[in-house]
Amino acid sequence: MTLESAIRNLVIANRILAHEGVVDAYGHVSIRHPDNPQHYLLSRSRSPELVEAGDIMEFTFDGAAVGGDKRQPYLERFIHGSIYASRPEVTAVVHSHADDVLPFSVSLTTRLRPVVHTAGCMGNHIPLWDIRNKFGDTNMLVTNVEQGRDLATTLERNNVVLMCGHGFAAAGRSLAEAVRIAVYLPKNARVYMEALRLGEVRVLSPGEVEQKMVKNPNAPEIVRAWEYWAKRAGCGHLLDGAV
Ligand SMILES: [Zn+2]
């Protein structure tokens, strides 16, 4: 994929996540640099709905802006670099504060589980990271490399990590896959929360989740959703066929 396509897709991803309510003024999405796997691309500190191609900056894994770029970066960019550093197969990362997942990030008894088939892509195990365990009282944000690495260690080989009282980070092998996980995770949390009000809940079995984990991160069912969400978000004109 060319750098130009990657940046265009990253703009689309920002708009999709905003339009689908996964991010609001806060939250962000990044991709690994297509020509340099040791770098990643992420907007300057700007709300995702407003992000344009000119806002995209390039970073090293330790969060330093490349090329003397002095624009204000996101404070929590360390989430992204740390996950890319520990997961070579990951090419896109989403960070969100979506309300619907937050109850499961603070409950001491009920863990988030996949319950609807569209959310099988989130995986069987969704680890929970509490910044307090290692760093004590903080402002709850991931603002340095050490915190980012600790988060990435808890994510381990999973697709999603919940962040206590904060939100989640999702990792994908393609940008479309990361966006898909991030869109369906809050939907699944909403359904699960409603179902819990009714009593006992049937959750997806490990075997069902296994069958929902797509082998190809650019499979037709993923590209289909990408195109749909992009058009809904008003940026169908930015689609160039490469995700
Ligand atoms: Zn955050």
C-alpha cells in the first residue's frame, strides 16, 4: 500500500469511528507506516471527526514525532507505539472511551464476553488493565512509554484490552479489521448489559468465537463493512479500493 493510500484510509477510519459513535472529542486510530514498520501514523491532537490528511503525523514507537514535526500530538499516543512494538503482525490500533464498554471496565464481578456473533472478532478473552496496579494514583491516561508497555503486556496476544475506568484499545491485522472490532465491541457490550438485566446469559463458546475470527483481515466481509461505514460517514469519495 502506498503512503498516500494509507493516509487516506486513516482519515476514513477516523471519520467512521466518529460517525459510529466509537470516539467523540477524544479517542484515536493509527496505522503502522507502510514503508517503515518501525514507525506509525497518527493524527495530531484533533477530534477524529475533523481529521484530514494534512493532520497525520509520523511517530517512532517511543512516541517521538518524526521529521521535527512540532504540532501537538495526542497525549496517549504511547498506547499505539507500545502495541506495534510488541505485536509485529498488528498494523492498526484504535483507542476509545466508548461509554457502553465502561461498566465492564469497572465491574469487579462481571467480565466482558462476546455474546453476539458480530462481536466474535473481539476474541474469547478480553483482558482488563488497571493502570493503578503498577503506577498508583495517576490521571488515568497512558502518558509515557512505561505505561504503554504495561498496557501492551496485558493485551498480550488478544485483540482487545479494556482499560479500567477509561476505555479500550483494539489491535487489528488491517485497518478495516481494527475498525470493525472497535465498532462491534460497544454494540456487544450494550447487548450483554441488557441481557444481564434479564438474568443468565448465553455467551459465545470458544469454538464459536474461533469460527468468527476471520483468517484474512482483508476478507470480503470486512471490506464490505468498511465501504458501508465510509459512505455513511460521508467519505465514500475517499475510497480507492485499497484497505
Ligand atoms: Zn484514553
